[in-house]
Amino acid sequence: MQTLTSRCVVVGGGPAGMMAGLLLARQGVDVVVLEKHGDFLRDFRGDTVHPSTLRIIEELGMIDEFLQIPHSKVSTITVQTPAGPTVFADFAKIRGTHPYIAFMPQWDVLDFLARKGQELDTFRLLQKAEATGVIREGDRVRGVRAVTPDGPLKVRADLVLAADGRHSTVRRSVGLPVSASAAPMDVLWFRLSREPGETMSFLHTGPGFVLVTIDRGEYWQIAYVIPQGAYGTVRTEGLDRLHADVASVHGPFAARLGREITDWDHVKLLSVRVDRLRTWHRPGLLCIGDAAHAMSPAGGVGINLAVQDAVAAARMLGPVLRAGRTPDRRELAAVQRRRSLPVRAVQTAQVHMLADLYPKDRGTTVERPLAARVVRRFPFLTRWTAQFIGVGLRPEHVD
């Protein structure tokens, strides 16, 4: 068994893990990042890079190079219902040098962060390295075990950062308790080819479904949002119903659906979870991102909250690790306290305030969700919704 030693081992090469690894390495902390896949190509990854994340990239001095990655910019989020369109959030009204959401494939974002990390002697990324559990000494976590194509691996470290997602192996291996919340929907995920110059509103509502369309250049990534637990009903209704629903939003999709979505293998079910850990840490271990708090896709904020967690953790714990100390319970708890308020606020909004944006059964059309009616009645609120979605309650900064 191969054994490595590092000041910090980060489990998971998603937005939280890659950002935390990069920021710690920039402080001179030896970091090993374990990513179980051989690349970052996953269709189900979200594509939104919000103003808060763009500002962090700018603070790192990388924004010009970052924005060379192909992307599109969205300054408003419009909810399209049978009652008409409503501008729900207007990012052009918020302060900052990047008042928009950048739609950029997440694999490109992660490739960029990995490349920047690998320019540093203190950063090491191991791909095809899947964590299987933690190394313990008494009640303290001292590293992780992993499997790789070259055999089993141990990485011993003063701190384990668990950033391995909502099904985190690390958090499960130490028995961290989860507080579950009811998620309002499930998502069917598929793609359709895109014609040159073709445009779509971001979100549409229909009878028993909501459609979200993400422009990925040559194709549309589509989220067909259904009531939670309704996947069996959707399968029983058949592909013809799905085709009809999607074509009702955008007629030109009809022919493409018949050619490109010919069986259920072309459609992926994403079961939505909204939960958070009661305690994010154990001695020698801290969970961040989805490993600490799984978010609904609503607003696309999960990615950016994960990045904010990483920035806070690196800023608060980096000096401790650089000084040769292992962060104690008080220092780990301080990161959780710092990040708990924005997480709770977003989850409350997703589960309760935005609940009526999503269908409750397969026969009801959302005519005008309450949240959309409120901002339509009071247009000045579009600035505050944009601030909440794009920046959050407690934005983090890089020292």
C-alpha cells in the first residue's frame, strides 16, 4: 500500500474541493486533492458561475484568463408562465464588476482551477483515486484511505476536507448526523441540439412540469422538473407526453425530440435532496459544500455556496496549517458558524419561499408563482432577489 503525507487532504474534485485545494496551496500549505474520476466531464454538473464566484476569481488575479473560457452571460432571470413573463432577478442592478451570471460548463471551470493548482509545488491532484474511508487514531481523523488503478493508497494529513458531495463517503464513515428537509421536486436531465442563434427563456412552467433550458453552445441542456416522487407516473405516461410538454414550450423542439430522445436511456433522473449536517466537523475533519449541505438546483446557488465554503475554510484554517498546527475543534466549529447562516437562508428559500414555483401534481399549471407575483408587483425587489441569488448573505473574500 502506497502512503503519502500532506498537511491537508481534500476529498472530492468539485467546486469546493478544487477551490479549497488551490487556495491552501497558494498559502504554502501542502495539499493533496483526491478525485475519483479520471476527468471532470459530468452532464449533471451545474453551469452557473455567480457574481460572488467571479469576484473571488478576480481577487485571485485570474479573471481575464478565466473569462477566456467560452461562456454566455445572463443579466436577468425571467420566469415564463401561461400568464406571461416576469423578471424575477435583475443582476444588472447589483454592485460589482461582474453583474451577471456566467453560464460556463463546470468541467471547464474545474479544469481551470486544477491547472492553476498544478502550477504550484504545494498542490497535487490525484485522479481515479476514490476515498473509501478515513484513517483514525483514537477519536481523531488522521487521513483517508483510497483505491487507485495502482492499488490501495493512504494519505495521512493533519486535516481532511470532505468535499465529496451529497453522498459523501467521508461523512458517512465518521457518522455525522444529517438533518433532512423535504425537496419540492425531482429533475429529468437530457440534452437537445441547438440551432445557431436559437434563444430561449431560462425557465418555463407548464401543466405538471417546469422546464429549465441551459445554453451550452452546440446543444441545450434541459431540466424537466417534476413533482417529487412522480418519476413512475412520468414513465407510465410515456415519452410522448414528455415530448409534447417540451414542444409546447418551444415548437421547434418537436422534430429534435423525435430524433434525439427516442428512449428513456436518453433521460437521467436526478433525485433532489435538501439537507445539512448538524455538525460539520470531527477532530481532524471538516465537511464543506454538498458534503455539509445538499442544495436544491433552484437558483443554481449550490455551486457558489460550495465555493464560498472553500474560501472561508482556506482563509480561516490555512494560517493554522501553515504554522504547523492541526486545527482544533474550536477552529473547525468557527468555519461552520461562519457559513451556517447563508446555508440556512438559501435552504429555507428553496424549500418554502420558492416551493410554489414547482409543480405539485401532473395536471396543475403554475400560473403565477407567489414569488414571481411579488416581484412583479414591486419591481424594485428584482435587485434584492439578484443580490440574494448572485452574492448571498455573507460573501467571502480572498485575503
